[in-house]
Amino acid sequence: MRYSLLDLAPVPEGADTAQALRNMEDLAVRAEDWGYHRYWLAEHHNMPGIASAATAVLIGHVAARTRKMRVGAGGIMLPNHAPLAVAEAFGTLATLHPDRIDLGLGRAPGGDHAVMQALGVHPRRAEQFSDEVGELRALFGPARRDMRVRAHPGEGTDVPLWILGSSLHGAAVAAEHGLPYAFASHFAPAALDQAFARYRKDFRPSQECERPHAMLAINVFAAETDAEAVRLKTTMQQAFYRLRTGQPGKLPRPVEDIRDAIPADALPAIDGALAISATGSPATVARELRALIERYRPDEVILTGQIHDHGARLRSFEIAAEAMADLARTAAA
């Protein structure tokens, strides 16, 4: 099974955006050596702890510094952009880096209502999501004389499209268009079972995808001991709590006891949102990854994890890669 990596280029407390982008580059280069198949970056806006707002720019940067790993968006929030502009940007990337660029598409704004206003996005734009996915497919497809507007670059590049989602709507769009589907189970797992079931049931084969292809997103917090991994996870728990309570900021430092940072009555909701996670020592993480894969039967997995210390984050993704490689060898045997 292929395993990939989702990065938000996090900005830790005590660091700045420049350091966050250097960390991103370092992680991408190492991830390729560790066997990660894809390296995806996600569009977010107005968040001081996330440096991946200009997603296409960072994709080009990472692709230029790696050799063969696929690089892409996980994803671009399509309502924020004209399909033609997306086709030209990703067509350019695909021309510079042939057969290496992915384009995951979501319908969320990547920010709040103020962000939508600043971007000039109409609140009902998301209702056009399925139609605009179809428009993008045409823009990336072969030359057609009947098209009044064509993407140059972009036309004929056939950039692979993925549909992203955290609800049944994304599953329905992916099934309708016959495209691979990535579920945001790393922060919104509530509809995971239903979404995968609907996608697989309603899938219509297409030229791009003959059969359903579902990707499961998993948080990973790995360290040499279970206790240290639990401590590392407190960064993500704090960040999620602050975001939900309208206090977004840089990525918090870990704490020894999460109950010192988050009210006890808020913890169940935070831990529920992060339920699709593997946390612990190498042996524990391998066991928990195996259990999640056996439970949901994805065709691919994409791993993520917001960890404050860059060195600890590198080690976490290295441990996760070792676990995934071992699972693959076991399955092959």
C-alpha cells in the first residue's frame, strides 16, 4: 500500500514563516528518501500557524527539490479560484515536472467568512463545485476547437484530479466523476464510514479511474516511547482546541499534561476529532496503523501530524514510514 504525507508547513511558537518553509523543504527531501509516494500541501488562509496559503507556489518549490516523489495539493479550495486560473497554474507545474503533480480539490473556503470576503468569494460558489470539477477536467484534457477558452499551459497535461471531503457531498462528487477520493479523517472522522460506503457504492468508472480509489488520512505522533508520543500529540490537541474556540495561532509547544491546557469538558470533542490517529512507540504506531487499515480498507493512506519540534516531527514521520514499509512487506509475504 502506498503511503503519502500531508503537510501544512506549520509555524511553531518561537519560529517564523521563513523557518517553517525551510522545515517544509527539509521534510520533503527526507520523505522522498523514506519512501513516501506523495507529498501534499493544503490551502489555508488567515492562520498564523500555517504557511501553505500560496499552495501552488510551495508545490513548485518542493517539486524542484525532490526527484521522483509526486507533489500536489491536498488540496486547493476550488471555490476560491477560477477553474481557468487553477488549470494554468497546475498545467505549468505539470509541464515543469511531468508525471509528478497531483491536484486535490475541496469545496470548503479554507478560512472563515472574513476570508471569503477578502478573496471575493460568493458564499454560494461552493454549490457549483461539481460543475467546476467538470470544467477543470475539460481544461486539462486534449485540445478541442469548440472550447472558447483554453488553458495554456494546462491543455493536454491531464493533471490527475482527486476529490477531497469530510462529508457525503465530496463522496458523491468523486463517485459521479469517477475520480479518486481522499477523506479528511485526520480532523473530521464522523462521516468516514458513510462516505467511503457511498463513494464505493455509487462510483462510476471513468477514463481516469476504472474502480473506486479511496485514501484515508491518519494523524501520526510517533516517538521512541509511548509517553513521549502522547506528549508530542498535545501540540495538535491544543492547536485544534484554539482553532475551535476562535484563537488560532502558531503551533503550541507540547505540555506534560493536556488537562493543564484544555478544559476537561472540551477534551472528548477534541479527541473525537483526532480519533483517526496512531500515537506511540514504533511498535504501538505499527499496531495502530495496521488496525486502522484493516478497519477502513483504504487503497492508500496519507499521514500527517502537527508536532512543534522539527526534529521530533522528522522522527515521527520516519517511524511511520518504517511501520508502513513493514506492513507492506508482511502483506506481500
